[in-house]
Amino acid sequence: MIWILLKQTLRGIFRDKFHSFINVFGLGLGIACCIIGLLFIQDEWSADRRHANAGRIYRYGVQMTIGGVTGVQTTCNAAAGPLLKEFIPGIESYIRIGSAGEILVKHKADAFQEENFLWADPGLLTAFSHSFVHGNPADGLNRNNTMVLTRSLARKIFGERNPVGQMLEIENHGPFEITGVIADPPLSDHLQFTALLSFSTLFKGLDQAELFQPSNLSGDMGYGLYFLFAPGFTAEEFAAQERRFYGKYQAAVDGIQYLGLVEPLTDIRLRSSLDSGQAAVNARFLFWFGGIVLFILFLACVNYVNLTTARASKRAKEIGIKKVVGSSHGALVAHLLTESLVFVLVALAAGIILAQIILALTPLNEVIGKNLQVNPLSNPILLPALAAIWVVVGVLAGLYPAFYLARLSPVRTLKGKAGSPAAGRFIRQALLVAQFVITIAAVALTLLMVRQLDYVHGKDLGFRKDHVVVIKVTEAGLLNRVDAFKDEVRRCPGVRAAACSNAVPGLGYTGFAFNWETSSGEMKLHAFPSLQADSDYFRTMDIQLIQGRNFSRPASRADFRNKSLEVVVNERLVRLMGWQEPIGKRFQYGTVVGVVRDFHFDPLHYDIRPVFITAPMDPAPYVSASIRGDRIRETLQQLRARWQAFAPGYPFAYTFLDQRIARIYTEDEKQQKLATLFAGVCLLISCLGLFALASFTIGQRTKEIGIRRALGASLASVVVLLGRRFVLWVLLANALAWPLTYLAMRQWLESFVFRTPIGIGVFLLAGVSVLLVAMLTVSVQSIRAARANPVDSLRYE
Amino acid sequence: MIRLRDITRYYTNGFVKTFVLRGVRLDVAEGEFLTIMGPSGAGKSTLLHILGMLDATSEGEYYFHDIPVHELTERRRTELHQQNIGFVFQSYHLIDDLTVYENLETPLLYKKVKAAERKSLVADMLDRFGIVAKKDLFPAQLSGGQQQLVAVARAMIIHPRLILADEPTGNLNSKQGEEIMALFRELNRAGTTIIQVTHSEKNAAYSHRIIHLCDGWVTGHQLAASG
Ligand SMILES: Nc1ncnc2c1ncn2[C@@H]1O[C@H](COP(=O)(O)OP(=O)(O)OP(=O)(O)O)[C@@H](O)[C@H]1O
Ligand SMILES: [Mg+2]
């Protein structure tokens, strides 16, 4: 029986190739999206869970209260690990990490500029599970000046040779021996790096007993820390022990309140409490992604239901006959469901192939920053998931048509009365409208995302971002002479101005808590972010000085001691402090000499913060040069020549400030690209459905069209007659979609402090463009039907 | 074999009841060949559908071999229908998407007949109706007469005790019609009970007995030429 059904279903699919193709392709596309969505969710969910000890690894973070301001950070002092391990027996081992920043690596004559090196304790290789290509976890990073490469970096430097035992020269830190090569950490891992350097090297030759004192814990907090807990040791037990530790060593140290916290490694990606901002971004992205995928699957199922019930009149006769020759209601439902399952199975195969094509040939993986692949055999959840999709979609999409068809009375169907297109029309129209609601919403939301990103890129940030070249000097010897280099740069004919600073927009500031003079004259502790930049910085960056003056001289350590530092603050700080006359106001180490107009140093997701700026006391590594826009190429040549004279043998690495800033919004751009892709898929699937349904209803009205044409109706009037109804549906969909979309837009924009207004424009544009596409879809067929010779359509009967 | 008592069938249209059958009383004996005649709209097809258990009565009693059909559940009715009744229609009603072979096989599938037996039953029918050569064709590839032949074969394949035929020759030319009627007579002689609806006196002449239906009333009984 099942084989006969199978054969008959497949034949049915091939008989009506046009509708079947639309059905299989549409549903296949929906299933492909669903598969990709599942892979994505699996990838997010399994983030860091692949480590065998994942359940026992915890990230350490610190909540500190300084001057009334409480903040949580995921970095701490290098002493926290060793001290806590000694105090708390439940800690099996600690793993400290530190970012090596932008760093120069030399192998013989080759030099490589690298960004993703981590300083790490050996536990990174033993507590976490990394698969070794060469070497082994036990002797990975045990000694000073040893390092472990990832496979991709090893390949880049050494090709296919085994590099274990070879040496690499690391800028500022001397030669390192390579002790192992590991597979690149998967993109879903929380810790991303291209190479690991032994952490102990950082404290080589220093007295660690003196350095690692509890009293130092609240300073120099630049390192990440992870613990491997002993089996059974819990976060609650840790918290209790940590309080004991605090009470014993830290409580008396200073006025700073310090609270050590831990969170499971597996929570970091989606529900971190220590870095909730990023986790919220990840979780929200996952939510949107999953939602969109389900919507698309829904759209595809709607097509299936609509086409199947629309074709009911064709099927009705067959159903009637089957009842006459003895089929029961149950047998028919079973038959129709089986048919739906067979059909979905075909669509599933198409979906797997489409998913593979999408992942391999479109930039989707790149956009979402993953490496998703459809491997039903090696991915343990894929086969069960595919089976589940099959049954759920097959039954869901098949259920309504099956009961709808099986319910038809045989007497009526054989008279040709039941199963007419009128039956079930309401549900079909409702589903079609729902489809277009989703499509219009997706298109409008995409347009808004594009608009917001345009706004972000076009917004006046309060400083110059075009034609600013940033060169970073990292090597210690060069850094000491950075001012000389800046002067060289300034002397290039193409350079308007050049300045040194310790940060550039997008990198963020370092915060400092100092005492500041309030408007009533007393001194009060405030934590404000700060920037160190020389007196050329405001001119180079076109930051407007609106009160007072620029720095009169470079700053020095002596200024610090004599409390004679010059400080420039931004308007926001003035407002926060409530100063009437900011110039001359005191702070712990000096005096305010100037006020600059507010500028956006942080991404536009955040509000402008109160910032103070001092001249650098230590050499500032970022040299920014504002260059003339008309001779960029020559100017870059000149800069290169000066760099080579200044730092022979070091590669000339520079970035344009506007590109650096654009990089801040990659996450938003990623969302926008994805939204565009999905809006396109929504539109495609909906129009496929509309196309099929229109072809069907129009096919049903062939005779009517023939009669009207024979009576002298014009081509245009027939096209309007046929298309009118579809246009009305899409208009209705617009009316429903707009308020819903408005809410979704508000939600999305909430992540930006600075937002483009939601105008009626995006709605109109989305509505009209979807309407046009829909009209085009329908009119192709209306015109064809209307142009057919009326005699042909009337001859039958 | 069949006992109808005061069968009434009406359709409710808003508040108006339209009567199609009124108090029909009819007995049909096993092995009979009965003709139902009457003007268009008299309720002939409706009566046939009720006899074939495709349609339910509004009032009245229907006994099939003393089983009260009007009291049966849907499932039992389907079963009874499946085992005993074959249908033939004016417009053949073959399934367009199935071949001749598959059309013949369909009733057997619903009766859950084993594959091997199905095969031999279908082969028998093809042979008996002389359509072996056509078994892989689709209905649209056959003439009207051939399609009706297949329809009769399909009705016969479950060896029904009752065949219901609604104007089986209505769409056929007279020669094809005669062939079908000859076939019916032959089947009837072999023991199958047949009830046909027809407008043609010539066809009616093949049967034993004629009843006249007018406006839902049985208006007359008459013995046919062969009866
Ligand atoms: N669903 C329905 N609702 C209302 N009236 C119906 C319905 N189905 C059939 N009728 C009416 O029942 C009456 C009998 O119909 P039926 O098909 O039994 O007639 P008939 O005798 O077979 O006619 P013909 O010789 O034309 O086939 C007709 O008047 C018809 O209009
Ligand atoms: Mg009739």
C-alpha cells in the first residue's frame, strides 16, 4: 500500500510540474533556511561546550565600587589567580590570559604584523580541550618564552613543515620557542586567538612574591582569569570563600569595594552576567535569527497549504471516487497525509541541497561570522532534526488540506459542486495576507536598518574622520622616539596636521577616579574616562575648543607630582559637574584649562560620556595624521618613506580612521546584511506562492474571461478585473504590517542612543515596492490569460 | 435483500425544506435487475446514492440484508459498502491520474487485499473485459465506451452483490450502450443484483422490473419486458 501511495504521489508531483516545482522549491527554500537556522542555533548553543571540562570552567570577574560608581569587569590583576587558588582548595587550577595587542612577529627575514596573540597560562591547553597537531598539552606553555601556534598561523609562517622547536622573535619580548601547534579554535569559542605565549614570560625576572600581594588586586587589572573547579565545587561555595578571602586580606586595604565573581564558561556567550552587554547582543541576534527562520518556514508551509487546497477541485473528484469505491474517511486522511509526507520528503532533499548551496556559494557564513556546514552524517543532531522537520512540516502542512479534502461529500464532489475554488478561500486569503504581512515587515525593517547605518556613517561625530591616517607604534625603542616621528610626519607636504594620542575612536577610553572640585568648591571623587593626546590633537581631529585654551606644554611626571597637570574637558563633563565657570576648576593633579565641544569617541550605540583629556605623560603610541584629500596616494608614499627611515625593518602598517570607525559597526552591518538576505527570501517565497495561486485562480476563470472578451471587454479591463483582488490583499497586508513593524523597529533602534527617526518613508517604500512586485507577479499571468483567444477557452464544455 | 421503509430525504435551505424523496418504500430481492425511471430532478440519483450508502437518509429505515443501515456508524457503513456494492456512473468517474490497471486495483487496496491476490484479481478482470492491452493507459487515452467498460470492471472487481448504475450509457453511442447493457445482463445472470437509473426504454427492457419516480414519490411499479 505504502509503495503504491509513494508511486502515485511522485507521479502526481511530476504531472503538474509547474505547481510542483513552485511547491518543492518554495518549501525546499523554507526548509533550507530552517536547516541553516538550526545549525546556527546549535553552533551558538554548543559554544564552549565542546571542552570536556566545560562544566567545571568558570570565568572570573570583578565588581568594584569607586567613588560611588559601581562597575563590573571581566579583567583583573594577575595576582588574583594564584592568590585565590592558594586560599580556596576547590580551585583545581587557574588560567590567566592577556591580550598581546598588535604585535610584530619575525621569523628569520620575514616579519608579520599580528593582532590576536594571547598571553596564557598552561592551563589553557590542559583545562580547555584543544586538539594538538604537533606537540602535546602537558608541555605547551610551561616555560618562559615558549609559544603555541594555531594551525593557520603555523601554515602562514612555516607552510606545511612541523615548526615545533623553531624560534620566533616577538616584538619587545625576545625569542620564543614553539612547543606545539593546535587546531584553530572554532569561531563559536569564546576565546579567540591565533597564537598563545607563555604567561609567565610577562613576569620574568620580577619578584612574584612581592608582586602578587592582595593589596595589588585592585590595580593593573588588565588580565582575564578562568578557573578550573574541582569536581563538585560550586559557584556558591566559591562566593562564600571569596568573601572570607576579602575579609581577611582586602577589606582593610583601601576605600575601594572589591567583589570577585564567577560565571560558568558555558554562560558567557548567551547569558553572561559579567559582560551582559555582549551576551545580550548575542542572545538577541539568536532570537531574531530563530524568529526569522521560523517565519520563513511558515511562509513556505503557507504556500504548500494554499496550493494544495486551491487544487482541491482537481483532487475533489478523485477523492469522491475513492469514497465511492470504498475508502473510509480515515484511510483518505492517512493517504493525504502520506502524500504530504512524501512531498515534504522531496522538499527536504531539495532543502538539504539548497542549504548546502547557500552555505557554500553565498557569503552568509562570512556575514554571520560562522563556519556552518550541512553534514548529516557527522553532525549528530542533524539527522534527528531533519526527521523532526520532515514529520512536523509534513503533518502541519498536510493536516489542513487532508482534513479539508477528506471531509468533502462524495455525492457533491461527483456532481462537481464541492471543492470549488470558493471553498476554503477565506483561509487561503488569510494565509496569503499573513505571508505578505511578514514580507512587508521584513522589507521595511531592512530598509530601516540600512537607513540607520547610513545615519551612523554620515553623522557628524564632532571630529574629523575622513582622510585621517592612523599609525601605531608599538615597539618600545621606537615608542620612545614617537614625537620625533610625529614631527617627521607633519613635515610631509600632504599632511595638514599630526598628533599623538593613547587611543583612537572606537578603542574606548581608560577610566580614572580622581577628586574633582565641585561647583560648591569641595573636592569629590569621580570616575571619568580619559584620553591622553598632545596639543596638536584638537587641530588634527578638528575638535573644537570652545572655552579656555589648549595645552601650553607637554606633560611630565613632575606635573603629576606637583599637581600642575593641564586638563581639557568636554561639555558633558562641565554639565555633569554643574560648573558655571569651568576654567580654573581644580582636580586632584591639576587645573582645567579648556573645554572642547562634545565628540563621539564611543560608538553611537552609547551616549557621549564626560571625558577629560591630558597631554601624554608617557609616549602615546597612536600617530594620527590628517592629510589632504586630493593627493592621498602620494602622501601615503611619503609617510611610508618617513616610516622606513624611522623604523628600518618594520612593516609600514596604517589604517584610515573612517575605516576603523566603520569596523565598530560590523555587528550592525552583519545584522543588516542578514536582514536583507532574509527579506529577499521572504519576498521570493511569498511571490512564488502568489504566482502559483494567481495562476490557479486565473486558470479557474478562463471560461469567464473568454465570455467577457467575447462580449467585448478590453484587455486592460480584464487584467484589472483579475489583478484587483490580489492588489487589495497586499494593501490589506500593508495596513496590518505597519503597526507591527513599527514596534519591531522601535525595539531594534533601542540599541542605539543616536537613532534615525522612523519616518513614514520606510513604510511607504516597503509597501509600494512589495505591491509592485506582487502586481508584476500577478499581471504576467492576467495578461496572458486575457490575451488568449476567447474561442479556445469556450470550445470545451 | 434491500428493504426501504418510508425513506425521506430533504435539503434544508434556510428555513425551507426541499423534499427530494418522500416516503419511498421499496423491496429488492437478491438477483433482481431493477430499473428506476423518471423525469429529471425526480430524485433518482439521490435514491441510488442512499442505496449505495454514499448519502444518508433524513427519515426512514434502510435494511440491507436485515442490517439497519440507517443506524450504523460511518465506519460500519463504509465497511458494508466496501464489501457489497459497486458503482457505475454516467460520466465514468475514473481517476485521471491512475492507469487502467491502477484504477481497477484501487477498491482492492481499500479492502486490504494482499498484493498477490490483487494482481490475479485485476488480471482476471482485464481478461474478462478484454482490456488487457489497455492496462497501462490513462483514462484520457480511452474512448468513452472503453472508459465505461473499465468503470464496470472496477465496480465488479470486489465481486459485489449489488451494482448501482446511474445512467451508465448516457454518454455512449448506441452500440457502446448495448455492449454495456449486455454485460449487465450477463452479470445479473451470474447472480449479481443490479439497480440502474436510465431514461431509455431500450435499456429498461434489459431489467426485470421498473419503478417510476416523480417529484420524490414512487408513482408506479411495472414489470419489464424481460421480467
Ligand atoms: N445539495 C442539494 N441541495 C438542495 N437540493 C438538492 C441538492 N442536491 C440535489 N438537490 C435537488 O434534488 C432533486 C433531485 O436530484 P437528483 O440528482 O436525485 O435528480 P435525478 O432524478 O437524478 O435527475 P437527473 O435525471 O437530471 O439526473 C433535484 O431537484 C435537485 O435540485
Ligand atoms: Mg441523476
